[in-house]
Amino acid sequence: MRNTDPCHHHPSICCLLEPKDPREEEKWAAELIQECAKAIADKDSSKIRHLLWVLNELATPYGDCDQKLASYFLQALLGRAAEAGELCYTTLISAAEKQQSFVTARKVMLKFQEVSPWTTFGHVASNGAIMEAMEGESKLHIVDISNTYCTQWPTLLEALASRGSDTPHLRLTVVAMLSMGRSVMDEIGRRMVKFARLMGVPFEFHVVSIVSTLGQLTEEELGLRKDEAVAVNCVGALRRVRVEERDAFMRTLCALRPRVVTVVEEEADFTTSRGDSVACFQQCVRFYSIFLGMLEESFSPTSNEKFLLEKECSRSILGVLACNGGGVCERREKASQWCERLTEAFAPTAFNDDVIGDLEALLERYREGWSLVPAKGNAAGLYLTWKAEPVVWASAWKPIKP
Amino acid sequence: MDPAEGNGEKRALDGEDLVSNKKLRKNRFQVRVLQDAFYGAQHPSAARKAELADQTGLTFEQVQAWFANRRAYDSCRPSQREPSDENSIDDPMEDPEAEVIALSPKTLLATNRFVCEICGKGFQRDQNLQLHRRGHNLPWKLRQRSSKEPRKRVYVCPEPTCIHHNPARALGDLTGIKKHFCRKHGEKKWKCDKCSKRYAVQSDWKAHSKTCGTREYRCDCGTLFSRRDSFITHRAFCDALAQETARVTAAFNNVESNMLQQFPMSHIKASVVHGEAADHEVKQRLALWMGHGSRTNDPLGNNTGFGDMHQVGPVSAAATLYGDLLNSPSNLHQLDQSQLSWVYGDKLPSSSNMGAVTSASLPATSAVKEAETLQPLLGSLPVLFSSQQHHLIAVSDTSATALLQKAAQIGVTSTVPFTGSFEPPKCQNANVHDRFDGLFSSRSQASNLENIVPNFAVSNTFDVYAARHGSPPRDDVGGETRDFLGVGVHTLSQPSINGWI
């Protein structure tokens, strides 16, 4: 349905022509994207084409947040429209993997952790919960299903070494996610082994590569032993499990009989809105604009690490919006939703005062804008907030005794 | 062994020296093994000591010292127990006649039991109160601490779940039990405002506040950190750590001692390559490297350092360390030869020089004279023989002659490109002299050199090692170390010297 009103088709151009509230002007990408999503839902092909053209004109991955947002969503929209999302995603992933090396991965991760508590928040919380749950144990086995590239573990190793008179034996089994290249993981493993020796912690390291999807992980693959205390660390992992497999995955975790399960996820809901593309887009735009804004403010403008993270972000957006089923899944859920799933088999445990203290101290070390907020209502755990928006959620769970 | 770390907290990772704090205190496992052995035999043979060293991951010297101390401890029953040592299991000094006192939590937490009747001021100890009373011109009496108490008192912790609740694990000191109770079972009222760390005991908090935030952490690669957590995370993945262990492992892959990881040679190597002056950091590292936890100032005849590495295997870590110098990653190959010549002087491998070195290595007072002939080398040595009074004394089986013959075979040429840059301040030379003497005058040392040789040639190392041990490096996919102390097989996914790089 053609509408002759130019503003309807060129909302952004309209905005640019008329002097407006600067804050509103900043949000042009969100608006455009939403419009486009709606058009796709309505199957209004001319409108789709038009909006995509506008987006294309304004988008650039090298510009400001809005321009970046526009660029990444454009890619996702195109993928969706052409139904080539998965192909695109896997191509991007393999290209990235080829370029990836231990050195670059390390640089990006460590720099990110230096400038922003986005990841370290979850690490500190999880490590604290693990240390508490494993008090007195002498043989630990941590199943690490995460995207942290093991950057979480050095501080844990140090904590174990300083713990007391007897240092426990630690086995670390890392479940490598899709994007984590084998050679990188091997190198990381070697470094971990060396570091553990330096710390004087008896250590074993093992990587499990996922053949099929994460949801199909079996106990056998993990190689548990009888006399060890198991902890499962899921950081940024649950969202990789396909939505329909999530409940089963919880049960699998429970079957491992862990002392504690630590869950860290990004606070966004891309799941309930699966069916409704417009709502899904809305959630995505909201979350990723916060994320990109945070990156912008945390890094220096010309940071290479920031650029790589943004590229990863664009892949993620593509993954959420343009991929349905298959091996790709990045459908985040909010804390309350995860809690609902987890309470089937687990009960939440609170973080102790020391951990809270550590987290507060952690946030002190970063720029302004971050704070810690305990979850309320039907969600347990803690939120990390950026400019009052909850962005990361950390929690710890104990299996309910049968 | 340093009995306590002040506030009793363990710091395994210290910006300055990573592992030494941990090393000073023996952990429960180690104590148990040693105790069991002691009950079996109070005078173990050297082989037995070596075995125990292997088992516990301690050095031969440490085991030796432990037994000596233990025998002394056992033979004279002191009237006073050691202050609370929570790590001691089945302390044999436990006096079955001791009176076990169980104080209530209230009493333990009470801070000022002794109160002045005049002004109401409270004091922790009666002594302090008495001195205070002097100020009021009141009669005061200072009780002498009688060394012969009619009955020894030990204190148990009132908390039933606590290990010190058991009279067998009671603590011998009132202050000790008070602090223990407060720390373990008390409320952590004191909080550090810089880092949010919490403490139950005020003195612990004070001690912490003094150092909190003041410490900077420096990695071997040179980067400085103000935050401990970022330092630790960085260190785990730092290339400096990887390189050092890589070379060590490559040369020496089947046998490892936990001392190996204390020797971050990479920094030294970097210095060597870039001709940087040795700095304090290097010396610190070397201190660790050399002294292996022993902080004695006894310069000569101190058999710590590498002596114990002998126990770990025929090719000692001393060799590895030298090997470290001599095995370079691919981009530093040219150093091999120069480093060798560092050891052997400018003219290698002429027999005359070898002679000089050999005689220097003989245990004798002539060592002093020999050291002088090696003066040109000394310029570079202080870097490695740090100013912190530790000695490099290696022990091994083969004779010095065999060692030197091997060296001659390898055919090293000479250049010492970096001597100049390591010229230490003059005052250190004297120390180095002594240390050099110590190095080459110790009994078992001649082997010192022997250990170096097998690791000289990058290409030969592996073969030499393999030949000696007759087994190729194991390819263990899981990355598993044999035992937690690193003694045993280390994983090498490719049997190459530069495999880690």
C-alpha cells in the first residue's frame, strides 16, 4: 500500500531535515529497523525494499552507534528476507575462525575485561559461588560451558591455591562452543596447565567439542569420575541451547549431580517473541543498542578490540534474527524465564557477603555507570546494570534433592 | 620455614614473587607424608629422602631439614608448645597432661577483659592494665611470665563443627584461640574501603589496609598492573610464562620439578636479547629461581638451590635452567652459542679454557683464584646470581670431565655479545665473587657443568635427553600432569623444542 506521504517512507530523512530533539535524532536506527521489521511481517515488499535502501544509505559499521546498529540489522534483515540467514551466519563464523588466533582472542578478551565488567562480573560471581560450594572438597571437577575462553579460571586457581592448607585437585572440562576454534582452545589449555602448575594446584584440562548441538550434550562426553565434586559453569551458554531442548538440558545438568551450577546470561528476551518478529526485533534493537553504546563508552574510539567485538555482535544479531533452528541459536532469555526453567530441578543459592563485597569492589574499578542490583520477585541472583538497565544476570543453583 | 604469615592469610600469588609464600608453609598432605615417614624411620637414607621429596614435591634439602628439625624437636620436649599452627596434624608435642580449657564465645570475643577500676579503661592483657595502673599511682604488680607453669594449658574452640573443637587439635595459646575464633566464626566487622575485603580481626584489617592498593603487580613481560585480578588473568595467558616453560619442557620433557616454574627466564632472555640492564625485577626473579624458598644469608656451603633438583632426575633443573638460556625459541637461536660461551669464557672449547673452568669447579679454596680467571664472565653473572644471596649449586652424577668432553664435541663458538650490558654496580662484584666461589666450591658441584651440557645444542637436547631416558615425550592429549607438583610427564602435543611457541 503506497502512501504518498514522503515522511512515511523516509522517516529518517524527515528527521534529518527538521531540527529535532537530539536524543530523538539519535534513535533513528531503531525506528527504521522497527519499521522495516513491520514491513517484513506485513509482507509489504515495496516498503521493505525502500526501507532497506534507506538503511543501506545510512548504515556503516564504522560510524556511530546508530549507524552500526543500522548496518548490523540491515545484514540481519537481508538475511531474513532472503532466508539465507544460516548460510550467512556459518560463513561469517568460519571466516572469523580462520582469522582468529590465540593471540587475537586473548587480546580481545583481556582488553574487554579491562575496560568493562560485562564479563568479569559473571566470573567473580561464579567463582565465588564455586569456591563456597566446594569448601572442604579435595577433588573438584568443573564443567565449563561458556564463552569465556577460560579467562575466568586464573583467579579461581589463585583462590584455590590460597584457600588453606590443602590445595584441592582440579579437573577442568571445557565444552567448546561453535565459535571457539580447536587450535585456540588447545593453546588455552596449555597455558592453563602451566599456570596451574605455577599456582601449585594439581590440575587436569580437557576440551570437549560439541559435535551436534549443545542441547545434546551427554554425561558420557564429560567423563565424570566417582569421587569428585562437580560444578557446572554456564556463562553465556544456556542461550546457545535450542529453545525446545532447554528443559531437557536442565535435566542433563541435574543428572551430573553437581554441587553448584553457576549461570550467567545477558538480560534480554529473544525467546518468547520468536514467533512475533516485530517484538523480537524490538527486543534485539533495545539490547544491542545498549551493548554497542556500552562498548563505545568503554573502549577508546579506535580500538581494534572494540571493532572485533562489534563484528561478533553483528554475527550475534544475525544469529538471533535470521536463523531458525539448525545449529545456530543465540536466543537469550531474561532472568525470570531462566529461573522458571531452572527451578524445575534446582534451587537458587544466594551469593555470600564476601562475593557481594568482591563484586562491589570490582565495579569500583571501572568507569561510572555500572552497578549491582539484586534480583527481585520471581528471579534469583544478581544483575549488573549499565546506566540503570540490567544487562547481565548472575546466579547460582543447587540441585534439589530427589 | 616461616611459621606464620602475619595475619595467617595465604597469598599464593604475590606480585613480586608468585609462589614463594606458598612454598614456605607445608601443606597438610606434605606434613602427613613426612610424619608417617618419620614414625617409620627417624633417620632416613638419602634415597628415602629423595623419594619423600618426590612424593611431596619438596626439595631434598627441605626434607632433610624437616627431618633434622623433627628429630631435634622430638628429642627435647619443650615446656612450651608452638603457637597455634593449624596445619600440624597429630602434633607429637601434644602434652597429654595439658589442661584443656574451653572458653565461651563471649569470653573469646571479649576484647578488654582487664578493666581499670579508676577510669574504666579496658585492656586486652593484664600486663597492659598493670602498666596503666602505674599512671594512676596505684599499686601495680607485673607478674613474671613463669616458664615453669604447673600445667600446660591448651584451648579448644567452642564451635562444634570446627576442627579445633577436638581437644586433640587444641591450640596452645590464648591469643591464638581468640584470633582463630574471631577469624573463622566471628562476624567480619572490618572492611577495607579500597577493595571491600572483609576481616573479623581488627589487626588483620589494619595489616591489610597498609598494603592494599599500594602494591603493583608486574608481569615478566614487563606490563604493570594495579589490579590483582587483571594481573593474575594476564599472567595465566602471558607469553612470558609460556616461553619459559616451553623451553624448559622441550629440553626436559619427562622430568619436572616444581621449581621449574619458578624460574621465569624469559625476562632474562629478553634482557639478553635486547641488552637491557639487569633490573631489580630480574634479580627478584632470580632470587626465587636460585634460592628456592630458602632465605638464609649463609653464602657458602648452602646446599639449597639446585641440590634438590638432583632428586628429580638425572637431568636436573639446573641443567634446565642453563638449558633455558641455551635453548632459544626459533627467533633467538643466535643466542645459543653466545650463551654457551658465557659459561665457558671467550675461547671455546679450547682445552685451556675448559681447564680454567674445570679447576674453578673443583671444590677447593683455589676456587677463589679460579674465580678471578673467570672475571670477564663475572660481569654477566651477577644478573643471574642475584644480589639476593642465593647460590646456584647443582648436584649430579656424571663427572665434570665427561661433561666437558661433551661440550667440546658440540663445538660451540664464541661471542659474548651481552656481557657489557650486565655490568653490575661495583659493589656487587664482591658478593658475586663469594657466590661464585660458593657455586664452584661446593662439594657436589662439579656436576654443575655436567648438567649444562646435555642441553646445549638446541637440536641435540632432545636427542640427548631421549638417549638418557630412553623414552620419547609422551603425547598426552588431555593435558594431564602426572602429579600436582608437576613431577612427572608433562604434556607435549608435538615433540618439538619450540612446540609451545
